[in-house]
Amino acid sequence: MDFRICGVSKLLFVYYLCLFAGICLALPESSNTRTSGTGQISSNSVLVALLDSHYTELAELVEKAMLLQTLEETVGKHNITIFAPRNDALERDLDPEFKRFLLEPGNLKSLQKLLMFHVIPTRIRSEHWPSDSDSTRKHQTLSNDHLRLARPGGERTVDRARVIHPDSVTRPDGVIHGIERLLIPQSVQDDFNNRRSLRSISAVKPEGAPEVDPRTHRLKKPAPPAKPGSPPVLPIYDALAPGPSLAPAPAPGPGGPHHHFNGEAQVKDFIQTLLHYGGYNEMADILVNLTSLATEMGRLVSEGYVLTVLAPNDEAMAKLTTDQLSEPGAPEQIMYYHLIPEYQTEESMYNAVRRFGKVKYDTLRLPNKVLAQEADGSVKFGQGDGSAYLFDPDIYTDGRISVQGIDGVLFPLEELELKAAVKTSQPTKAVAKPRRGKLMEVACRMLGTFGQDSRFITCQ
Ligand SMILES: *[C@@H]1O[C@H](CO)[C@@H](O)[C@H](O)[C@H]1NC(C)=O
Ligand SMILES: *[C@@H]1O[C@H](CO)[C@@H](O)[C@H](O)[C@H]1NC(C)=O
């Protein structure tokens, strides 16, 4: 999307883009307000100057990050100072992996934060730099992090980056200074490092997994030789004659604020387990690619929450159509529907469906629930064509995160129905589960991060 046209047209373009993606619905209805009358943006604005300047790489990133509206609002209230890295700093000098990271849709928040780190909501001209080489001046940026202006050896710097074109552009509402390189806030650096370490996990070579037939609970192929003392490969209840226990399953609940777990390590651990287990590479790949999802899961677990992941195996994932995956936010939405905010093991789920017939579990794809029932001596999720069997039970269970392998990809029934026919909405049975309030709130925040496909989400 390389639109090299005049500044004002670009603003309009972004406005329509927003509407199309269904993201920026809070924008004013009429485009007139953007260009005249009450609109804050004047053709003499530093923002218009930025879009038309030779800092084309930065201007393009600002557009990609959908930040123009925010910046327009800011220049409506304050003068601003923009530190603009020269084009080469963004084109050639930037680590390609870092650039790719910034441009992935799931990392929009990181990109926005990075760009806002280059804007200070006051007017700082070259004469406002500290005058002696010993002092520094701290300024809060729009990302809330601080930048330090200094003048070591007489040369102006911002966070140790050289200012190569002071007062490169000056307008009534702001100033642009050209700088030699990109400024990277610590939090964005951390997000990126986190993603890197997740990626290094996926470099692990997957191994073949023993396959258990869910109907017979027998291994489909001989198990590899087990080391002495290693846990049984068959589902635990196969080892318990004569049949599954009907006792209620004790599953640990949220640990409360005073507990602290290393959720990030646990999430890495289970992704690694998935890879070693074999047959779940697609799922592991998606978790690694959607950094924000893995990070958020780690955060939830660190806060003492528990999660059950219904992991579709590779065979199931291979059946997904390009259509199903190419809609905006589709991979995220699919993943959220496979995350249950409870700790469930094969045993606890099997016991529940044996006792109650059908059980509905909440998912992080609000407000959709996933139905589980007993079928063929196993647990079956979903309904009709879209159902999946519990195929590889208890791939990973550490008391906080449980991973259960399933042989299909699940979609909410509501969505299937909505697509099949335009029906008047029916009242759905709501089961009050107040103790999950905060988790749901976090889930809403997660969904908000992507800001897409909000038709089925009742987050306020
Ligand atoms: C921006 O700075 C100029 C020059 O210092 C000043 O005249 C103007 O009022 C400022 N604008 C805002 C919105 O503060
Ligand atoms: C994850 O990212 C890698 C590299 O960017 C890509 O090759 C792979 O197809 C992605 N996987 C999924 C499931 O999106």
C-alpha cells in the first residue's frame, strides 16, 4: 500500500480504510469534519508536513500503524515534536527480523508504541536542548516512556541517537528533527526478544507421537521404548481397573493475587511439549507466530489463572480452508475458541460428561461456549459435522495449563448458524460464573488488541 499522494488525501484514505476494516467505528460520520470547519488538521500542520516530507519510511509506518487519528487529536491540543529517523535507518539498517515483527498484524500494539515513542507532546526546538554537555533533559513521549535529550560534546542527541537535522521541519503546531536511527522503547524490545525466544523453541525437531485410538484407548502403533520410571503413555484411566472413577474431578482454581507463577516459562514449556509430542506442529507454529497470544497466556498464568488448550492436530489443521484462515483475525479467533479458562484434564472432562451427559465450557472467544459430551467412550467436542474427539489426552498438564489433543478444528455453533441463515436471535441460556469476571476482562482486552471480527463479542 504505497500511496504517495498528497497529505490530505492520505488522511482520507486512512479514514476509509478504518471503516472498511470495521476498526475505527468511533470516527466522525462525515469526512467534511476532517478537512474543514471543526476539523483540527490544517494544511499547514506538522502532520501534513510529515506525510509530504522526505521521511517517507516513517510516514508510511505511521499510516500502517493507523495512528493518524491519534496524532491529529494530539496536534489539536498541543504542539508536538517528532523525531524522524532518516529513511535508511528504517530501510537498510533495521534488523529485518525486527521489521517483520513490527509489521505483523498481531503486533500492531508494538508498532504503535514504537512510533509514539518518537513524539513528544510539546514544542522542542533546537535551542531547547540542554546547553552544557553534563546535563540531560527528560521528556515524556506519547508512548508514556521518556526520552532524554543531551548534548555530549556539543552535539544534540536524543536517547543517544544523533540529531542529524535539527529543526528539519517547523510548522505552527510542531517541529520535526531528523535523527540517525530508530528509537526503540524497552517494552517493544522485550516483546521482540520474547518472540525470538519463542521462535527458538520451534526450531526443535518434532518427534513422532504414539497414537491412541479414542474408541478403544489402545495404541495404534507400538509405543517407543520407554525409559524406566517414565509415565505411562496410555490414558491414565486405562490403567485403573475396572473403569473411570465417578468422583468429582479436583481441578485447581485461580491461585489468587498473592501467588506468582512463571507463566511465560510454562507457556514455553507446553509449546515445547507440543513440538516434542509430534503431530501438533501447526498449533505450536500458530502459538509461536501470534506472539501476543502466547505472551497474554503467560501473563494470565502468572497471575494465577488456569487454562485448558484444546489443540487440534496437524491433520485437522490441514483441513482448514484458505477462506477460513484468511479473514482478518481468523487465526486468533480460532485459537481463542480452543482456550478454556479452566483447568481440565482428560479425567475431569470425561467424568463430567459421564455424569451430566453434556457440558458447556466457556472459551476465551466470548461469549461462545464449547459443548462436550460422551461419545464412544471418549469426550467429543462441538456438534454435528464440526465435532472433534479428544484424541491425545493430557499432552501437557502442569496444574495450571492443560493441553488436550483433538482431531478437529472447532467453530462456534452460533457462527455456523449465523452464516447458514439470517435468523432472529434466540435467547441463550446464560450461566452466571462471576469468579471469571477478571479473566473475561483480560480476554476482552486481548480481543481488543486485534480489534477485529467483533460481531460475536460482548465485551463492553
Ligand atoms: C504552538 O506553538 C506556537 C508557537 O510557540 C504557539 O503560538 C501556539 O499557540 C501553540 N499551539 C498550541 C495548540 O499550543
Ligand atoms: C509462522 O511464521 C513463519 C515465518 O514467518 C511462516 O513460515 C509460517 O507459515 C507461520 N505459520 C503459521 C501457522 O502462520
